[in-house]
Amino acid sequence: MVTSQAKYSILLPTYNERRNLPVLVWLLHRTFTENNLDWEIVIVDDASPDGTLKVAQQLQKLYTPQRIILKPRAGKLGLGTAYVYGLQYATGNFVVIMDADFSHHPKFIADMVRTQKSADYDIVTGTRYAGNGGVFGWDLKRKLISRGANLFADTALRPGVSDLTGSFRLYKKEVLQKVIAATESKGYSFQMELAVRAKKMGYRIAEVPISFVDRLYGESKLGQEEIAEYLKGVLKLCFI
């Protein structure tokens, strides 16, 4: 069990996650309760046509507005801007960013908190490509794309982080505020730029191995445009 006086804000951008959200919130609630951690979830829904916001409103009634903070937007405006927007409403002194599609299991948050406390790290990032981390549920093509993207970025940028495209991270809030203010990417390369800029700004990053599982319900939002954007982002970051 982890004990702490800190407060952890989960930033949870959603788009068509109606079926995933109730179980994910329940698991987050259980994880934080079992580890005696103060918490809140900031849900930024981009006008999901499947009724995600209605489900989130029901969850807010169940867990209280103090735990579930709803900040919907008028349309699909991008992952990066969702984090920028949601961060304004986070009241914790630590922020966790993660996917709402069950790719990231809340059970790893306790490991991230322990690791952060062990040496007062500024950022703890989940990694699929170190220790006993891994990827489950992807076909060979998707695994090759992800691994290739990380190897390409590692060769070009030398960031000292094994999983640049990973989106399961724990930040000190003031660190995320400073890094996000300097970040220009808004889409698939957003997470990569956050890590690269954080390193260049002198922040200390630790890694925790995680098991990444393909989304439980719904369809992947990764397409050719996102891959092209990522490659452009790597090349751009070579010159910062």
C-alpha cells in the first residue's frame, strides 16, 4: 500500500468511450482507495456521438462532483489540446495522463507513485519496451509500427526514454504546466514532444514497466495521417 498526503488528478480525454468509461472509473476508484491516495478525474469529452458524456454525468452523480470533474468540449479538437484544457481544472499537485480505452490499467499507478517518491522524480512514464513491460492484443503490423516509431525517435533524438510514444505518465503538476506550455504538437506526436522537451529542460524522468493491452471496446484512432504527423514531429524535434 502507498500512503500519501498528495492529490492525484487524472486527465482523461474521451471520444466514443461509453462502454469503457464506467469500468475504468471503478478501477481508478479502487486503486486510489486501496492505496490511500487522494484523487479526482477530469474528463474532457469531445462531443462523443455514442453518449460518453451522458455516462460520465451518471458517474459524476455516483462518485460525486468532487471526484469526477466534467469539462466537455464542442467537438473533436485533438488530444494535445484536451490535456491543455483539462489541466486548467486539475486541483491535484500530481497529474496522471492515460488513455480511456483500457490500454492502460490503473493498477500500475501505485507503482508510478512509489517510483516517483523513491527519488522525487519530476515525471514517471510507463514503458512497454523495458523490464517486464509488453504489448498485448496487437497484430504484428501494429507492433512493428509502434516499435519502429520508438526506435526511429530514439536514434534521432536520444531522449533517454524507452517508450516515447507512450501516453501513461505521472507528472508533478508544475512540471507538466511548464513543459506543456512549450509544446507545439497537438496530435500523435504530442507525448513524444512532452518527453523530449522535459529532458531538455532538465527534468528527471523515471520509467515503470507496464502491460499495454489493445482497447477493450471501440476502434483505434491511429491512421496514416497520425503516422505522418509523428514522423514530421520527430524531425522537427531534432532542431529544438
